Amino acid sequence: MDYAGTIKQILTKLSPPPTVYLHSFGCRQNVSDGNSLLGKILDMGFAETDDINTAALIIYNTCAVRESAEKKVLGIIGELKHIKENNPDVIIAVCGCMVQQPQIIELIKNSYRQVDFCFGTFAYDKFPELLYNALTDRNLRFQYDITEYKNEYSNFNLHQEDNERAEIPIMQGCNNFCTYCIVPYVRGRERSRPIGDILADIKTLADKGYKEITLLGQNVNSYGNTLKPPVPFSKLLKRAAEVEGDFILRFISSHPKDMRKDVIDVIADSPKICKEIHLPLQSGSNRILELMNRHYSREMYMEIVKYAKKRIPGCKISTDIIIGFPGETEYDFEQTIDIVKEAEFSHLFTFIYSKRKGTKAALMEDKTTDLQKRIRMTELISVQRKIAERRENEIK
Ligand code: SAH
Ligand code: SF4
Ligand code: F3S
């Protein structure tokens, strides 16, 4: 049955159309998934609203990367109880990474009865069916779908949040299993979109007048490994920069273990590609990098940074750092401070380690206290601030 088409037929009879409120948490990949879903919902005949109190359909697209992200979502969906009491007809759905975890489905099913249905990161194509069931059978109590389907890209929608800046996923999933990270568990194995589809999307967005296009993936440097024949990321980047139009290209995120010189050369040689690279370091200690399963050393990391700075004049490099990974000592932390001073990052995104159930690091002994972690965080931020101030003075 064509559920999306059937819903559209029902909705065209309604005036004004029912409204949808959709909010995404988490990384840009997740926000992009949320926009793609919103595009499909608008195509079904809903109108978008910012007013959650009057919406006919409320969707939260969630993130599981840190405990704080999950707590925030649970707080918000807890509050939706009052909205449901005032308007029993409202349909409430929760999707994305957090609900891909069976224990979260159990929790929502048992304790958040205002939620009508949940669907995981593989089940976007099942959304019309779940919505149709909820719309047509008000006696239904809680549906969910967290099956790991294989056909995720069958129905991608290019809907964007902004009129100038656009984002296109080039791949899904992650194969790296960094020991602290939940992403490979909630997004499955890496799969890449065909290069022709991505270039066609870039062309469509460029023709619409988008000025900035960002290519998204958890590890864009391993783009194309699953394609037959494989396509290196540098090739995609080069072809993307050759698409006609007045736009600049960005990409996020790079994994240092797969960041090769050919990618840096393409950035250096293409005026269309933004001279900024986000290259998550996580830690400056080789011992911790190994425990994190990152497959590079601080020396290898600095080699990439140096090559990028030499090859691309004015190149800005930003990074992610985790403080307080299990077993991180003062010495390990000092190693991170050292490399932060040496690399002179344009921006640091800093996170205190959050234990994620099901990951390898969750089983490692963690003796560092919260206070020690907070002190390290404050020191790291202050070191980075001094670097930024010095660079600003140099520019003046
Ligand atoms: N795939 C991307 C990162 C996705 S998560 C990449 O590898 O760059 C974004 C950032 O969140 C990571 O780079 C890491 O710094 C941080 N992060 C992931 N899991 C975390 C955890 N359990 N605790 C604290 N920070 C975490
Ligand atoms: Fe997580 Fe590592 Fe994959 Fe990034 S590369 S999503 S940090 S497992
Ligand atoms: Fe969060 Fe999922 Fe992204 S866990 S960081 S929204 S891939």
C-alpha cells in the first residue's frame, strides 16, 4: 500500500492543513535526516509550524551520543504529557539514534505513554505506515520499528532548513567502533551513496542558488569504500567542486586515520572548497588513543596538520576533544594540552567523557573524579583561549 499517497489524499480534503512540529537534536547528519523527513511530511500535505501547542503531529529526532543528550530528550517528551492531555488527537513520534536502543524503547513504552510511535535510524521509509496507522486507529497503543533495514537511501529528500546553506549526506553509519562511541551501534555499518546521486543533488541545490553546500558523513574520508567499484573521497570532492554554480563546498567529519594527502591536495587546488578542516583528535596521549581504538598516534595526527598548513595557506583546523576517558591520567591530559598548543586549532569542541551502555569503554575502570574532569576541562579551555587571543593580536 502507498501509505504516503493515501495520507496525502486524506489531508487534501482538510482546510487549513494539519501542522507538523519537528525538532532534531545531535549532529548535522541527524539534523539533515530530520530535514529529509520533514520534506516528505510536507509533501504529504502537512504545513510546518513552530508552535508545538497547536501542532497535529509532533516529532522529536533524537541523539544518543552523551547521557546529557538523552536526559534532555526524556525531559522534553515527559512534558508532552500535558500537551496530549489538552489535545488527545495530537500524534507524538520519537525517532533517531536514541530510540534505536531497545532499552529506550522499553522505557518509552512503559513510562512515556503520551508517545504514539518510535522509529529508529533505519526506519525512515516506514514512517508513512506508522503515521497512517496512528491516524486511522486511535485505539492503537504504541508502535515502534527499530529493524536494521538495508535500503536506507531509497527515499532521500533534499528539503533544507535554510535558503543559503545546504547539507547533503554522502554516507550513513560508521565502522570505526571508537570504544567510547555509541554511533556505530545506533547507525549501523557504513554505506555510501552513489557518486552520481550526490553530484546530481549538488547540481540541484546549486541551481536553486545555495551558496554553501556541506557534505556529511561520520567519517567522510572512508566514503566510497562500500561502492562497486570503490570511489575515493578525494575523487568525490574534486567532482563536487567541478559542479557549476556560485557555491562553496564543505565537508564533515574527517577521521585522522583515513585522512590522506590526496584529499588535502584537492582542497588546496579547488577554489570552491572551504579552507577549513574539522579533524577530531579526541586525545593527545598515544596510550589513550589506543584505548579509544582510534588507529593513529599524536605524531601521525601532527603530520597531517603540518601538511595541511603547508599545502593550504591560512588553513583552519578545528577539533573535538574528550576529557576524562577512563584511565586518563594527569600525564595523558598534559599530552593533550601540548598538542593543542602545537596544532593551534581554530576551534575546539570539548566534551567530558560520557559512559555509553554497550560500548567497550563502558567496561573500563574510570577512577578520575568528576571534579578532576571539570578542572581539566577548565584548563583546556583556558589554554585554547590564550591561543585564540594571541592569534587575534597577530592579525591586528
Ligand atoms: N563521527 C564523528 C563524531 C561523531 S560524535 C567523528 O568521528 O568525528 C561527535 C563527537 O562527540 C566526537 O568526535 C567525540 O569527541 C564526542 N563523543 C562521542 N562519544 C562520546 C562520549 N561517549 N562521551 C563524550 N564525548 C563523546
Ligand atoms: Fe563514533 Fe568514532 Fe565513528 Fe566518529 S568515527 S562516529 S567517534 S565510532
Ligand atoms: Fe548523536 Fe546519532 Fe549524531 S548519536 S551525534 S545524532 S549520529
